[in-house]
Amino acid sequence: MSSSNTFVLLKAPLYTRYQDHSVEPIATKPSADSTPPVIILGAGPAGLTAAYELRKNDIRSVVLEKDNTVGGISRTAEYKGYLFDIGGHRFFTKVTIVRKMWQEVLGADLLSRPRLSRIFYRRKFFHYPLQPMNALFGLGIFESAHCGLSYLWARVVPIRPEDNFEAWVSNRFGRRLFRIFFESYTEKVWGMSCKKIRAEWAAQRIKGLSLLSLVKNALFAPKSSTAIKTLIHEFQYPRRGPGMMWQRTRDIVEAAGSTVELNTAVEKIFWEPGRVTGVYAGGHRYSGEYFISSLPIRELIQKLDPPAPPRLLRAAEDFNYRDFLTVALIVRSPELFPDNWIYIHEPGVKVGRIQNFKNWSPEMVPDPATSCLGLEYFCFEGDGLWNTPDADLVALGRKELAELGLARAEDIVDGAVVRMAKAYPVYDDVYQRGIDAICAFLAEVPNLQLVGRNGMHRYNNQDHSMLTAILAARNIVHEMRGAGPHYDLWKVNADEDYHEGAANDGDDDFSGLESTQPLVPAPLSK
């Protein structure tokens, strides 16, 4: 979500270069009569939310963004009038202050959308979460019988210790269902064996689900207040994609006197014992009293001037990332499948997930006789897939879509490629050492706060990034006014007691945040 994410979009196979277009017109920047006291690094959801919250308190800011558009990973790309999301961003939260901001900014443009996401396996669709009868008929009587026996065996002889993803899922669904519906996709996304992923990720990501709980939900509809998170069937989404939210937020903060500088990469962060003094970006030095950063921590450390202390400089290498790319294909067909997105559990293809943008919002597709699909490939920056030429990636997408039987190759009339670096912070066996080092450094420079996904190296949803930014802005407001609590951003979504204690009132309650966040799979210690 930070400004460091690379954004490359090339048309293929017709080879016309893409030019980025804003989803909404940008307001003219007002002239500033003095230097704003707050400098914000990155114009993703976290950075712009911080500027928005400061604006409510009549505090101006300057937001510095490396790319030529706002929104970070939550931007909306456009190609020939087709709008597509960088990964699919549901607007769903239990945090009241975040929901209020969405409503304030978007109003009637925030649509309620039905959710349908299914697993695609052996050319058949299976509901996700799994529905026993749907799985029974889809797999066939003999395969279902094997799955049932596998489940019973898991109940009688569970895997011990239950310390990895494979063991956790197998103990609740049986090893056979694990291999069919969990193994392939998980390993595509994270690039590691399910035996090396900690069980805690499964316990949170598919919280409360087991084969028994699915049968109960099939027979007895759960009350909305107790429904398992994964079973939620509706979410909100901007009429023209998530970028609409952040383009409009930019307009609002600039109308109030703040500025958002695009194509302005941060090159240096000046500091001295006790404080950050300024940043050098886009050929200019920006001085301020307070700084908020959503840059990836590794880059933040490497940009410090003078250089970071040796321990912190070494810690920069403790932060690693999983990257991904989207191949957007325009298909000459008004309807392909009703899902918002589908998970591809076929080990024979590289694609991991497919978005159907028309089903997120009809306005994402300008021609109703066509559809636009986003084929998502998970990779590491610089690996073979990442470095594949765009024309070849579009050809791969066309081939795999046809192999899956989801569209005919001759109906795919155009395509484009988006690369997104540092999409997912990796929770490996060294990242915590890096977190400890950066927190020790932040204690020495209290006028610098880190927010957002890459800013805090946390794989959490948009509402978490926004909440950390809101609280960072409030810390500045409270310090400038000499009153109010100080929020520890590192405890947000980490300590349930902190959630409840930090909530000021009903409107500001964020105790429900934890239940809406994904947890990154972390490898087991060797």
C-alpha cells in the first residue's frame, strides 16, 4: 500500500503502451502560504487516511507519492475504459470510524454487492466455504466416500503435533479434502509448502470452520451476529473501483489546503538523535515537525541520512515480500460466471485466482457485451514469472483460461499486465527481529510514526491500514494540543485488551478489528 509499489501496465498482444488515467478528475491544488507541519510518505490508503484525519482537525499536510496515481495496491487501473482492481478489494469492516470515512467520502457511490466466491477444481465449481452437499455432488459418490473416510480417520487418529497448516486443516476436514481444496492454492500464493506454514494462520484465516461446522451451517442458518466471518455473503464496493475512494480522498484533502505530490519518490530521510528533520524527494527538501510513513520498512531504513545505526541497517534485510501480477483479459462474452472471484485449485496451471470485475460493479466494464477477467499470478520480484515479457504473460493467461474451460481462446480479444511489488509482507523466521530493531529506533525519534501494510510489515486488510493512520494522526493532534491519549500503533490488532481500552466511545470503537483481518502464514522455525 505504500508508494514503493511498482506499477507497470502494457497492452498485449497488440503491443500498444498503456497510459494511466485517473478514475475521477483531480481538483486544482491550492497555493500554500506556509510549510505544513506534517509530511506523509506514501499516498496509499494509510497515507491519505492520515491526511484526511488531520484535515478534520485543521492541520495541513504534504503527501509524497512515488507513483503517478494514488491508492497504492488499492488503486484502480484503467485500460481502454475497462477498470480493474489490483487483487480485488472488498470494503468490509467492523470498525465504525473506518466505515464512517468510507461513507463520508463515497456516499451513494459505495455500493452493496453480493459476494460469491467459489473454488474451481476439475472443471467444476465448489462453493467456498465448502458446502457438504455441493462438494458431494461435485466430487462424485466414490470420491466423496473416500473424503468421508479420510475425515473419520482424522477424528480417530489426528495428526500430532498440530503445528502446521497441513495438520490443522487435515484434522478438521480430512487429509483428502485438504489436498483437493486447500493445498494447491495456498502453496501458489505463499510459495512455500503447507507443512512449513504455522497452524496459527489456518486457525485465524478459516476461523471456526470445520467439516462439522459446515454441515451445521447447511442445516441451520446462523444468526447474523454469530455468523462465521468466512460465511459473510455481502460487502461494499465503490461504483468505479477502490481507486475512486482514494482519488476522491485526495481531492478532499487538497481542497482543505494540503497537497499530494505525485511522481515524487522519497530519496533521503534526514534525521538526528531525537527526531526526523526532513525528507528529500522529487528534487526538493521537505521540512516538517511530524512525519508519517507507509514506505516499506526495508526502504525506510535504507533511505535514512545519515545512514542508520549498524544494527538497524542489518535489520533492513529481515523484511521480505511476496509479489504478484495480474493479467487482465477482455473477453467477448457478456457473462462468464457469476462469481466475484474464483480460487483455482488446479495444480496444472500457474494462475491462482481469477477476478470477474463486471461482477464487482457493472461500471468496471464499458461494453456490456464483454467481460474483463483478472488472472492473478503470485511470484517473487525478479523471478522467472515476474520477468516474463508482457506479451508472453497475456498468451499464458489466454492459454490457461482456455485450458480451464472458462473462456474460449478466440473470444479473448485484448489484454494488459499489471505488476505489483511488495504486495504481501512475509512473516518469516527473521521478520520479528527486524520489527524489534525498527521499534527501538522509533523510540529514539518520536516524531516519526509508521502506518499501513508495508509501513508496519503487516498483512492486514484496508481497514487496519486506515485505522493505524487515523490513530497516528490523532497522536499528532493530541501532541500539538497538549492533551489526549497516545495510541500505540503496534498494539492495533495485536492485543484485544488494547482494542477495548483504546475505544473512546461507540463511534470510535475498533474492538472488532481483529476478527476481520487475515493472518500471514509464517514458516515453522527450523
